[in-house]
Amino acid sequence: MSAPRTSTTGSTRRRRALPMAALAITLVTASTALTACGGGSGGGSASGPLKVWVRGAGDSQKAYQMVFDGYTRKTGVKVQLFMTNTDFETKLNAAAAAHKLPDVVIDDGSQLGAFKSQGIITEVDQAKISGASQVSGAAWKSVADDQGKTYGVPFSAQANVLLVRSDWLKKVGMQPPKTWADLEKVAEAFTTQDPDGNGKNDTYGLAVPGSTQRGYLSWFWSNFLYQAGGNFLEPTGSGGFRSVIDSPQAVQAAQFLEKLYCTDKVVQPGALNNLTTDTNKAFQTGVAGMYLTGPYAYATMDATAVKGKYDVVAPPAGPKGTGSLAEGTTVYAMAGSKRAADFDALASYMVSPEAQKTGMTGVPTSTIVRLPINTTVDPATVHAGDPRWQVAQQVYAKSSTYEPVSAPGWETYRSDASESLNKMLSGCGDPGKTLASLDSQYRSLLKK
């Protein structure tokens, strides 16, 4: 799973509310000054290396460097790369306040609303991006605001799929689940029928990253939300959003999660404190037999004893059909940069088949392109015919939904949802009342 980044608990976030508001004012003031100066002091110089900041770590730096080396070979423009996973947005905010923004930032698509409301990114003209017509419509939509204006160029996409232990299915005589009812039955069988055959009551049906940190639980639950036909927010059509988090569809999705956890008791122990690393381990070590996650997990799983023992299928259909959380990585043009033409050239290269394939397989331990946003690239072919990538691509293309990332401060909404759902599960509370309370929080946020 890709990583949502807001990691505050409710109390911590409230303690930080005033300083963040003050910071937002500072950033808006700074970005306004950049614009007023006709390009101002933000960004790198008009010549020399293009300054690019990327949120990432580890082998991702090698993978991005391979992509940038390809861009340099084609254009002659060098890239000065800065990459970190630690306090990336904090460092970016500090750079904005100091009028020292880089020329380009590559970060999660979920940052769009925050960056736009802070005034630190600029609108992108799709007509200036070579190969724009090859980028999927869903990917372009993910970088548009509620008015349809484009504020970034998509580089990578992904959608959640269901990993399910094939050896356990064989042991209990069942097939991969296709509906919510199937999911419950398989989860119950994995929990009660000793599918690993060790004679112990120590297996569970579903692995759930239920921590509030980074919004993990909301992130996981959104699969059920979209399968039920619900959403968090929806555009008003007049430049804003309204809350739909207490809709009957959303309540139905919350009731399903609550039933799995509280009534069926098919979720791994400790789930409400588990991050993705903990949840990965639960699946890898045979504690849980099903896991909704992104295709980037294939490499992680295949490096453990579970390799060859699981199938990858589309998420089970809910009341409104098959649904899945979609996410992505976006290339942002930063306010104040004097390198608009170089941004267009870099973004054009990054959506090209060449760069997409490099991002998928250039560094096997770091697939910085999870699913290609370029519709001419077949992920299964690039990954040596591995059909699991085709499953993920089909789920993304046919039944995935992005979170409303263009809503200003979207990650606060996700964090609030995660905290509310975590509290609901920990006390086995009423889903309807939980979402009614969350709706009230959302309405207050929307008035700010």
C-alpha cells in the first residue's frame, strides 16, 4: 500500500491546529509574493540543473535517478535531486516560506489539495505535455481540481487488489471471494477451520492495517466505501465540496467493517494498532489469509515464505459492485520557478513509455511506477508476463476510485475518518452514530 501521510492522533492534531493555520497564511503570503514578482525568487535559477524534490527513500533514489538520466540524455538538462521520506512536507513548507522552492516536486497525488490551497503549485497546460493523449483519463482526472483545472502530471497509479492464500482455500474447499458475502464465508473458514493444519486456533481471515497513523484505517476502509457506492466528500459544482460521509451507502460500508471485526471476529489480533508493515507481516507469516493492498506488495510478499501460496484477484463486489481505492504519484510544477519549459519537457519524458518502463523494472526492489499511467504500456508484459499485474491494471481501469484529493486539506478528512473508525471498532460502537459525528466534523472543516 502506498502511504497516506497524515500521522497525527486527534489530540496531537488539535494541539497543532493554530500553528498550522498560521503556517498556511505564511505560505500563501510567500507564494503570492513569488507570483507578484513575475517568477520571483522561488525555484532554481533559469539555467543549470533543474531542482527536483522527491518524497521517497532507499532504492527509490536509484530508480528516480535512472529516469532522470534518461531525461538528461534526451534534453541535455541535468537534474539536481533531493529525496527524503522524513518530514518531506515540513521541509517543503520551510522552503516555500524562504522563497526557495525547487522547480519540481514529485509526491503523492493526495497532496494536491494541500499544495493548491497553500499556493505553492501552478496550473499545468496539458497541451504542452507531449504524449498527454496517451495518459489515461482516470489519471488526468486525479490531478484536476473541482473546476477541472490541471495541477500536476500523473506519473504512477495503483489500485487495491485482494491477496488470498490459495493453499488455505484448497484446504477449506473454497474459491476466492467475489462478493462481500463470499468474503465473510472465506474469512470465517480461515479463522475456524485450521487452514494451515498446525492443530492450533491461530489463523484469521483478514489482515487489516487499522492504525490511525497516516490515516491507515480510513485508507483500507475506503475500498468497502466505494464498493457500497459511497464517498467521503463530493463537489458542489460551484467550487466547493459537501460531506456525504453519513450517507446510507457509507453507513453500510461501516457496518460491514464493524461486523467483520466485532461480530465475526475474523481480523488479526492487534489490528487497530497495526501499520502496513505489521499487516504485511500478518499475511506473510500465516496469521491472516486475505489482504486488500496495492500491487507493490507483490515484491514484498514474494520475498517471504508466502511466495507462490497466494492468488491475486479483484476485490469482492459490494452492494454497488466492484470497487477499489486508487492512488497515484504526481509531478508538480512549483510556484515561482523560472523553468516552465523544462518542467513540461521533464513531465513529457516521465509519461513516455520509456520512462514508465524504467520506473517499473529499472530497479526491481523499487517499483516507482506501480501501474503505468501511459495506456500504451502493458504492465504484465513489462513484468515478464506476470498476470498479477494485469489483474491490478484491470481493477484500476474498470472499478477504482480516487479519494477527493483536490479538497483543500484532504488529509485532515482522511485522518478524522481513520480516528472515528478506529474508535468505533475498539468499542464496537454504532456505525450510523459514528458517521453522523464524523459528518459534523467534516461540515465544520468545510466552513473554514
